[in-house]
Amino acid sequence: MEAAGPERLDSRGSPFPGTTGASLSWDNGTRHNITFPEPLPALYVLLPVVYSLICAVGLMGNTAVICVILRAPKLKTVTHVFILNLAVADGLFTLVLPASIAEHVLQHWPFGELLCKLVLAIDHGNIFSSAYFLAAMSLDRYLVVLATARSRRVPWRTLRGAKVASLCVWLGVAVAVLPFFTFASVYSNELQVLSCGLSFPQPERAWFQASRIYTLVLGFAVPMCTLCVLYADLLRRLRALRLHSGAKALGKARRKVTLLVLAVLAVGLLCWTPFHLASVVALTTDLPQTPLVIVISYVVTSLSYASSCLNPFLYAFLDNGFQKSLRTACRCP
């Protein structure tokens, strides 16, 4: 079964070259028609269902988060500024996901080049924005926990500062996705089927590998290594403070906020780490296009998509202020 059209479904790209994804399939570099083994046509039915579910849940959940935070005065905090921006980033991704689902169902790209560029830019932008807003939330918790343990305040930790930091993240994301916006295009493959993907100059394969390394380093390695250093330093400092000054544990309210941030970070790592690890495997080994590799590729990509709809459930279960504001917003007059 030829898969020239359907392989364009995953706009952020499968982590394994030559299996799935708009930015991963190639012929002499980036475009390559492959023949899927017989069991895989079931994926063409299952994937639209799974992606549609992610889209619906993510869009409703993140819209609820945005509305609740904007309407509730009690949620005008530094942490919730970053949560709001993370919800906006995830909401934008779920808005463009139907275009990729439609491409999979129709087996061609019907929406033109401009929307193709926007979809790929927003899709890759979600990779960067998720990582850096998680990093911003974790840095904020690092400063709060450390300051509380020392019985101090962070004078410049204000709503204005959080908004400026969020604006800087968005500007950085916009710059980071410019290459993807530039190289995204609609083209006809060997079967004359219109596809939306990344069209690199020669040598295409070298450009493709460079784009994967670029995403891996800036979208995962840098922010996550920074977080590991921050938390390791925080544990070291807190241990020293307890030994020398008997610093007390955080108050109940601040412990809950810290738990929320750590839970969001843990879910982000759970969803994104397999995707980026698979990219490392793809860059360092030549994997055969077996049914198992193709299925793993879809599962890993779907897991990264699922990150966009899981965070609202964490807020609902772990953030008491969000729970109360959501109940108030849903209460009938």
C-alpha cells in the first residue's frame, strides 16, 4: 500500500526518518515514498480518532484554563501568568491539528501554502514554547523556594516581570521557528499528490539532520539541562540551610504550588522525552522501516501531541484556586 499522501499526517514529524511525518520523509534527503506492511492500514483509521480526541480535549481544556485565569482575580499570580501562556501555546497547537487530520483523511494537502507554513510553524513553535514556559515556571519556583527557605522575598518577582518574561519567551519562539516557516512548502510527490512539508535545498538529508539537531538542542536539551542544574542546586542549598540554620519547610500553600509546577514538569518530560530520544536514535542509527518502528513512531509522536491536553487536568486536580474559580465560572446564574 503506497503511503505518499497519508505519511504527511504528523506535521511535527515522526522521530524516525522514512516512516511518518511531514518533516521526516525523504527522497534523497527528505521525500521518500514507502510501502507500509499489511497490518498498518488500521493506523489510518485509528490515528484520526486518537488525534481528534487529543484536539477536542486539548482545545476545550486549554480554553477553560485561559477563560478561568483571565476572569478570576485570585489567579492573577506570577505562576498563573506562565500557566496562562502555556495554555495559549497548547491551544494554538490544537487549533491547527485539524488541518493535519484532514490531510491524513483526504490523503493530500488541500489548504494552500500559507496555511501549510502556519501549521508547521505553530506545530514546531509548540515544541519550543512548551519547553521554555516549563523552564520559566520551574525557575520561578526555584527562586520562591530558595527565598522562602531563607525567610526573604524576591522583590522583582511581580506580575509585570512575569509578563515581560513571557513576552521574551514568545519572541524567542518566533525567532526559533523562522527556519521552519521559511522551508515549509506544498509540493507534488512522485504520485502527483500535494503534500505539506519541509522542502530543504541540497544536500537535503544534511539539512534535515541539521533541523533535527537544532530542534533537539534548542527545544529540549538546553531547557531541560538548565532545569536539572537548577533543581540540583536547590536541593544542595536547602540541605545546607537546614544544616546551618534549621530553615523550616515551606508553608502549605507554597508547597502546593510547587507540587503543581513539578507535576506539570513531570508530565512534560514524560510526553516529550521519548520523542527527543527517538530523534537521537534516528540521527545515530539507520533504522529499518519495519512495522514495529512505524508503530513506535506514531505512538511517540502521539504522546508528544497528548502533552497539549494533559495540563488542564493537572490544574483541576492540584490547584485549589483553579478548582474554585472553575466551579464559579460553570455555576448557573
